[in-house]
Amino acid sequence: MKHSLEVDSIILEFDTKRILQDVYLKNETGKTTGILGRNGSGKTCLLNIIYGELKTNNKSIRLDGNAIYDGYRNPEILRYLPQFNFIPRNIKIKRIFKDFNIDFSQFIGYFPEFKKYYNSKIGNLSGGENRIVEIYSIIASKTKFCMLDEPFSQVMPVHVDTIKNIVRAEKEKKGIIITDHLYEHIIDICDDIYVISNGKTYLTQDKADLIKHGYINQKGSQHPRK
Amino acid sequence: MKTIRLILTFYKSFAFISLLITCTCLGLLYGFGAKGIYMIQALFWFKIITLALTVYFVNIYKKNQFYYYKNLGLSRLIIWIPIIVFDFLLFLIPSIILASHLHETLPGS
């Protein structure tokens, strides 16, 4: 069954500074939606508002047209990967897969080198390995929508490609919202991309729109070599 | 069952310090013998204050971990309420039993 998640009418202010206004975002089952924006533009705040973690006076979040208030209250509807490590370090990998009701053998299919960690505590894994387990537990678990905040950070390039394949496979069953500064990967896997600029969301068509909104420059992210 | 397991996992991360405070309170109550009964009010408030401080600091230092439980359907409130009730009862019930025992040993009772 196809579901849709719509977000609008969000106003977020810190003291007198308005961070978000005139936001509109839509995600559907079978689609991956990307959110790009400069540092401090309010990407993470937007995800936190959708999840119900950050309270605002104005917001309208609708699942199939019906308002939802605190997304975190129902993981069957929405799960959220924050940009920091969130799994308690003393929990074993096998326990994480049991808690999220996901298949470890399928995970091994994507990341064979993790087989040896089945009985290990997540705290014994490296930062990148830890992140991969966290990303997979959110993407692969049963839910209608999932939001991923900077999933590609800390992860080595070969695993980034695997994660992109997982996203492509999982979006058949759910809607996925991603934000990350590695925008080339976002462009590669997303069906829709919104840019947050001056607190507003703009649906982009191509790279030229990213340049127009000041997210990338004309030369992309090329750095001069020494 | 899964909810209880998750709450216990969270409780385990600071249970040692909490149980140490409870044992200290009960030890003081027992150690003072018949006079210990006069300390029960102070120990009662000591336990409440230390429990409040524990909740405050755990909320700060483990704030990222709450996302794990939230992704599994457990809000902060669902986690904290049973833990606070259980931890306080773990102090209160032995205290009452010990106090009633000490009351019997008071001269003239």
C-alpha cells in the first residue's frame, strides 16, 4: 500500500531569529526525498520537528492526509536516524537486530565483514562500523517512513555505495527522507530534492538550482590540489 | 516483554549508583539501631533528592540514547515512570520493614 507524508506550515524561531518558515515537503512510499541546505539552515531541526522531538507552535504533518503529532510515538509509522551515534554502547549486535526485528543474515549479505560481530557489543566496533549498524537498523526495519540525518558521514566510500543500494531496495517498501552534505550521493539516489534557503524549502530540478540557492558553487565541490 | 527488557537495559546503565544509595540509606537506618527510626524522614528526602539528581544527569549524559528507545516506541516518560517507581519502592519497602522492626525494639514500645 502506498502512503504519503506531507509537511507544511512549520514556523521555527529561536529567540527573535526565524529558522524555518514556509516549509513544504512531501514524501511517498517508493520515493527517496533529499533535503539539502547550508550549515545552520534548519535541516536537522526540520527532521526533529517531523519526528516530534522539537516542539513548535506551528506545524502540520500529515500521514495519508491525517495529522500526526509525535512521530516517535509510533515506530511503525516513522523512524529516525539522528546524525550522532544513538545506540547504547553496551548492547550486543544480535540484540539490536532482535529489537528492530530485522534479519542479520540479510545484513551479512550486504556487509559480509560484520559476521564476526554478531555477539559483540556495538561499543567494540569502530565509529564507521557503528554507524553502518545504526543506518541499517533504521532503513531495514519495518516502518512506513524513515528519516536519515547524515547517513554517509563516517562511512567509507565502498560502504556508501552499499548503503545507497540498500536505500534503493528499501524504498520499494517505504518512503525515505535523507539529508547529507555529500550532495552528489543525494542527487544520485533521490527522486525529489528540496533545498532549504532562508527558512523556505524549494523543490529543485537540477544542479543549477543548487547553485542558484547558494548551496554549491559553479565548480561544484572541487578542491584545488596542492 | 520487549518493553520491560528495554526499560531494564536503560535502568542497568545507572542501577549500580542508585542501588548503592539505597543500600547506604538502609545501612544507616539499621546501623543506628533503635535511634535509626528518627532518621527515616531525613533518609526519605535524601533518597528523593538523589533520585531526582540521577534522573537529571542521566537525561543529560544519555540524551542521545533516548533515540534508540524512541525508535522502538518508548518515549522518555514510558522509560522513566516505571524506573522511578521501581527504584523508589526498592528503598521504601525495606525501609518500612526495617523501621517497624526498629520500632519494636524501642524502649517502652
